[in-house]
Amino acid sequence: MTTTIALAGKGGVGKTTVAGMMIKYLAQNQSGSVLAIDADPSSNLNMVLGLELAWTIGEIREDMLAQVKQSLTATGAAMGALSGGVSKREYLDYNVRSSLAEGDRFDLIAMGQPEGPGCYCAVNHNLREVIDSLSRQYGYVVIDNEAGMEHLSRRTTRDVDHLIIVSDATQRGIIAAERIATFRHELDIRIANSYLILNRAPLELPLPLQQRIGQMDVPLLGLVPADEELMAFEYSGRPLIELPDDSPVYTAVAGMMNQII
């Protein structure tokens, strides 16, 4: 059985950093491989994980649609045909699997650019089926989402075992986290558990933040401290997954993962 973890939060709060530390924890401490899905077009989870991306899902989708249109123009064939008699599903399945960036006990696929003009319903339906089929081969799936979660139910039909809402330690960040927490009830997928994580947080939260968090309908899972060593990694571009196991950032996230996994 696959355990699915999805991260959400407004831009700039450190979702990708937390996702990277969760993947590091799972790869080091749990049996079963990990599939990381970078669902944020502006994110760079591959840099956090130290992996090179050859192709994104968005590029695969656009390439397939271009081939379909070319075939339609050249032959007058019905929309949906590909050269060589290859079906859309076969084309997507092969190329999505080929686009996997492989690491040590974890792999990565990146969703890439959003849809352009035109009809994508049939393509996205096939993509959901391909990605869900691929996900079932992993013990864990970690999805790093864009700022909102509107796209989550469009890109996967998988239920989410743990939704992690990441915020910084500010009133604005927590208000955005509250909106995400409320919006989760409107998604077309089942979310079993939801938690809040504060990133770059002080050791002791100011009372106004404690009070605001206490009013939310998701529990505070923990705090991730600011860390100079992590910033040195960021300045140099070194993958954050190479942070030592005694890094305050990693130990904080590992402690939270011990609570939910």
C-alpha cells in the first residue's frame, strides 16, 4: 500500500525544503522506495534532491498534442491518432516513465508548465491514470504542490494520507494556511490527516501566533528552525538532501515524520 503525503502553502514559505527533508527521512528510515512529484511549475525540487530533469510532464503533454495536430493536418485522421498506431495512453505511459529522474531510493517526476490554450481534458485524464499507476509501485509518494491546491484533484485521483500545510511564522502566512485548510474540504479527493508546520520559526512562538494557530482546524505538527548551514547550502546551490543528519532542519522534520509515519 502506498502512503501519499502532499505539501501545500503560499509561495516562499519553504514547502520544497520541507518536502526534501521528508524525502530524505523516508529514504533513510523506511522500507519501500519514494516517488517525489514536483507539482509546482515555479519550484525546483530537483535541485533540493540533487537530480537532473530531462523532461517534464508539461513538455510531454505539449509534445503529444503537437504530434496529434500534425497527424490530423497531414492525414485528416481522427483527433487522438498518433503516428505508428501508438495510442495516447501508450505514448504518455512510456514518456512519463522515461522522464523519471532516478536517485538513491527515490525518483522524481516534475509536472512543469501548466496547460496552454486548447482542450486538455482527455490528455489530463490519461495523465492522471498513468501517474496513479506509476505511484502504486512506490511505498511513498511525496507531492510538492504549488501555492494553492486547486490542481491537485485534476492531476491525481489518489487519496492523500497526510496533507502538510507549510507556513512561515507570520500572521500573513498563517492566514494563507487557514485558507488552504478550509479549501481542502472542497477537493474531490479524500484527505485522511492534515497538519500545520511552521518553517523558519523561532524556538518559542509569540503569543499572538499561538492564539491564531489555536483557532485553526488543523493541529500544529511542529516547528522548523532557521539555520545558517542550510542557508550556506542555498547560497552555493548544494542539494539540501546532503544536509547532515544532525542538521537542526532535518532533525526537526524527522521528528515530525516519526509522529505521523
